[in-house]
Amino acid sequence: MLSQLYIENIAVIERVTIDFSEQLNVLTGETGAGKSILIDAINAILGQRTSHDLIRTGASSAMVSALFTEISGETGRVLDALGFSPEEDGSLLLQREISASGKGGCRVNGRPATVSVLKEIGNTLISIHGQNENYELLNADVPIQYLDDMGRLSPQLEEYRRAYYGLKQRKKEMDALSLDESQKARQIDLLTYQLQELEAANLQRGELEELTNKRMLFQNSEKIALAFQEAKEAVTGDENYSGALQALQTAADALQEVVPYFKDLQSLSERMSALTYELDDCAEELREYASQIEYDPAELETIEERLDLYYKLMRKYGGSEEELFNYYEKAQADLEAVTLSDERLQSLRQEYQKAEKQAQKLAQALSEARKKAAKTFVERIKTELSFLDMPGIRFLVRQSVCDLNRYGCDEIQFLISTNPGEPPKPLSKIASGGELSRIMLAVKTVLSDSSVGKTLIFDEIDTGISGSAAQKVGLKLKEAAANRQVLCVTHSAQIAALGGHHLLIKKEVRDGRTFTEVHPLDFEGRKRELARMISGVKVTELTLKSAEEMLSLAGVSAEKP
């Protein structure tokens, strides 16, 4: 569960630490107090996309951190797969910094991470149901996803998708091979010409480097010969200069003469003699290298012509020697494929027909499984809606056949009729905002098994409802909070009264700056906040009494906050 949330420099929040309970946590406050900012901050820590506009005016960065305790086994498995682990006490700390410079940073238990890592972990921790999500019910893909969740059809769907994407790949290959005869002839001519040109060049791996080095040697032969000559003369000398070898030999001979008088010099004398031999060998090697420097203008011209051929081919077929060979191999494969395309196309068609039958079979099996899931889904939705003051509503699932797609061969649509005698119609044409809120709550309740271990956050699910309907929504949220943590941002006093932990989001202006603060409320605080929610700005004794009665009916008293 989400135990603690720390927010720094997010919009009008300068700095706030919020502690949550494992019960139904309700968050209330006047419009514009900053309730949506809390949701934005939680979304940020879950790896959702953020904007620099979130950073408080005058600040260079913003920070959000969230402490989770009693994490689920699913979260543990995801952490392990990503190379992270919870703390020894089982807790998990997620942190995210949003910088105006765009750098920012993320951490998991103090270790650096990426936004995508936060998102993958966050998907196992929290499920947020906002005002906009109600309208996801109108999205064509959402109903089919709900049925698959209901029927636990993910393995079956994955098996179908493997077959479906394999089918698409074969279709792609068939399209690539389905050339008309003129196209095929042109392609064969082009590939044949290119292969012949490359073959005629008789290219050899490593030849380009060898030619380049040899050309450089020839172009600098005079400089190289002069250097060898200077080095050799420095060692062996000439008619005017005895050279280093002679000087070293003289030194060695002189040292040998005094060895009888200084026995300790024997080792040094031997080293000097060894050096003369080594230096003599060096002189011989210099002579051998110097003899190899022979400038041949005809050979240089041949090298230049060969290099020009390489450069010409590289301009046409690739920027390096390796790319030339790669192009040659690809051209060979392409020519073979085009030449044998008729045979390959025939083979692919047979494979495609077989794959299509398999995909159709799996899609049909998936469709039948969805029919069974739909029956259970409808019955449970009706039960939930009846509790939520929508007893006369007709809710059904329309399942129709369509062409194969990534979901199979089904088109799924939710239909309702809110008035007796009226035929069921799509949600988009019938449902009001309040009805959509209750339908979404019913859906989330029915599908709650698929989100075990997650904290559920409902952002103003009371939109468009009031009175007994709001009371029923609150009871349903309280019921959901019996086996998981639930956070609810609400404007409804009926819902707020049922919360086990009440947080007031309050906006204040100090020294010309706006600050949002979050205060946990005791019994008296809750009573006054409920009275405000009931009556508006002016709180009267009557509204205070009504608020106290609401809390009492909800089982909340001054002794039991």
C-alpha cells in the first residue's frame, strides 16, 4: 500500500508529506485547492509523462517520493526481473525529480532508474480511475479488454496473437514477392549487372588497407630513405664521423683496460660490450630496411588505379570495404529470391492458408470464451448497478464478428437502457456523466480480482451523482477498502463521511504566494469539513449537526476517529 507521499515544488505545493492509512482514505477540499495536483504527483511517481509546467514558479526542480509497504508478490517479481529488490522490511521507495533543465532523475530504493522502470513497477502498485477514465468505456477496445480480464483470457489471447502476427508476416512476405513480370525482369537485370560489376573487380578482403598503406609508402619513399640513411650514419658513421657504434666500442675497450684494477667493474664492462653487439645488429637491420625502399612509378600508378576502382564501387554500393562485400552477398540473396520467387510465393501461399486456418480457429475459441465471460460479467454488473441505485437498468454485451485483428474476430460493445420499454443503445448515446461514473465503479468492482494488491485511487468518481446514489457509491468504496487500500478524491459529503481516514486539501495565500497544504482531520475537523461540503461557505449549527449525524451513521465518533 501507499504509506507516505512526499511532494516538493509541484505547482502550488511547496512542500508536503502525506501519510495514508490502509482504510478508505478520502481527500476533500474546495474546488481549485489542489486535489488534482496530488493525482498529478502520483502519476509522476508511477512513470507517467510529466511537463515542466508542473514545477512551482521560481523553483528549478520538483521532487516526488512515495513509500510503499506490504508490496504484493507481483511487485516483487517485477522488481526482481528489473534487477531491484525491496528493503529488508519489505518496503519500497520510489523517487522522481523533475528538472526545468530537462535532466531530472528516478530512483528505486536509492538506486538510479529510468522512467520506464518506474512505469513498469508502478503498474503493479496503483490503479488510478479518474474522471476521464469513465469515458474510456466508450473506447472501442476497452469492452473487449474488460471481458478478457473477466474470463482471465490473457494466455489464450497471447496464443492467438502469436498466430495472428505470424499470419501478418507471411502476408508481408507474399506482398513483397508479388511482382509483375516487368518489375521482376527489371530487378533481375539490375541485380545481375551489379553482381557482375563487383565480381569483375575481384575484390579481396583487406586489400584496400594494404593498397592505401603501400601508396603512402611510395609517396613518402624519399623522406623514408633519407631517415634510414641518417639513422644508419648516426650508428655506423661516415668518412667524417665515427658514429655511435665506434664511440661505444671505444668506451667498452677503455673500460676493459681498468677491470683488472676494479673487479666490481666487470659487470659494467660486459654490459657495455653487449651493447656494442646490439647496436651492430641495429645497424644491420637499418641497412636491410633501407634496401627495401625502391620507388617504382609504374607500380604506384597501378595502385592508384586500383584504389580509384574501390572508391568508385564504394560510392555506389557502400562507404567501406566491408559494406561492399555485404552488398554483394545481399544482391546474391535478392537475385536468388527473385529468380525463385514463384516457387517461394507458392510455398508462402500454402503456409498462409494453413496459418489463417489456425488463427481463425484460435480466434473462434477466444470468441466462445468471451461469450461465457460476458454472461458472468453482465450478471455481476447488474448486481452492482442495482446496489448503486440503478436497479431498472438493462445492461448487455453485443458481440459481433469482424475481420481478424489483434483482438481476434470480435467487436464488443456495451449497451444499456436506463428506462423500461426503451431498447438498449450504446453507452455513448444513453449514459450521463453520473451513470458512467457508477457503471465504471461497478466494472472496477467486478474486475477487482485482477488488481489484487494494488492501491485503488478514484478521482471524483462522484461526478454527476448525489443523494442516495452517492451514499451507495461510498458504501461500495468502503467495501472495496476492506481488502485493499483505496484513496478517493471527492466533493460528496456522503462519500467523505464513510472514509476511515480524512485528509483536507487547503489552499492559502501568504505574502502574495499561494500554498497548498494537506491536513489529516480529527472528528471535529471532519465534522466541520462535512458541514462545509453540505452547505457551502456558511457553516451553521444545523449543518454541523447533520455532519455529526452522517459520521455517527458511518460508525465514526469522537472516541473513534
